[in-house]
Amino acid sequence: MGRIVFDTATSLNGYIADENNSLAWLFAVDGGEHPDEGLFPSGITVMVEGSTTYEWVLAESDILAHPEKWSEFHGDRPTFVFTSRDLPVPAGADVRFVSGPVVDALPAIREAAGDGDIWVVGGGDLAGQFLDAGALDEIALSVAPVALTGGAPLLPRRVESDRLRLVSAAAVGQFARLVYRVEK
């Protein structure tokens, strides 16, 4: 059984998207649009997203009109999207919609992942739900040299220091790469 990893970029002050759910601030950082090696998780066989992240990805690259762009980020991996609404699916994409508590969807997500890792792409509240369920194994952050005035918080939960153990800290281009193991 693989790990479940929340891997995301964040501003210095802990936002993963601005007030308009935009990542333009991230793409403006040197290396933000085409991240350096080491800023994405490896060994990922399944991706998990909330509906806001999913809809942003579709809109940002006009994926419904250009479904071939889906694979540039997602590859051919199954992508589970947590939503309570009917959403469109790009042609050829393996998108699986789920609703309800994370714990109820975990068996299907783990089965799809096999022995590979699961990447919780976003958002922060969804990652928090994995943490609340005791299913999150790692939090990996690429901290950008940007401060935002508001937006989507990195992890809208109180998490005490006894739950996180620093595994590594490194400079990767303009980003500070921090990786924490989540203690059960």
C-alpha cells in the first residue's frame, strides 16, 4: 500500500490560491510555470482533487475544448474528484467523481492506486479531511517568495507540532521545499 501525500505550492503566508481562486501569483515566480525537478511527487499512480481545483484546471487550459492537455499534468492516472455536483469530464480522461466523507472513498482510491502513491493535489480543506481521517502520510510544500492578502488557506486546520516531523528542507530554484511526515 502506497502513501497519501498532500503536495502543493503555497505563498509565504499560507495561501494556495488567491481571493479569485487563481494561481497567477505562482506562475509569475521564476520556475513557477514550469517547476524544477523535485517540485512534484514521484511514484504517483492516483490523483485526488476537490471540485474547485478540478474546475480551475479545466478552465485554466481550456481542457474541455483541448482534452489532449489533460495528460500534460494528469497523465493517464485515475483522478478522483470530490464533489456534490455534476461536472464535465475531458474526453479520454479517467475522472471518477466521489462525494461524502473521505473515509468512505478511501477503499476505492487505494484500490485504484495499487502499490503506488496517492497525490492529494488540492485544496487545503480536502487535504485536511484526509488528515482528519488519519490517512495523510506526508505534507510536501513548495513555498513561493510571494505574500498574498487572502485566498484559499493551505490547511484550514489546527495541527500541533507533535503531528508533523520535518523530513527535509531545501532550496529548489526560487522555492523552499519542505517535506513533513505526518505522525499517526
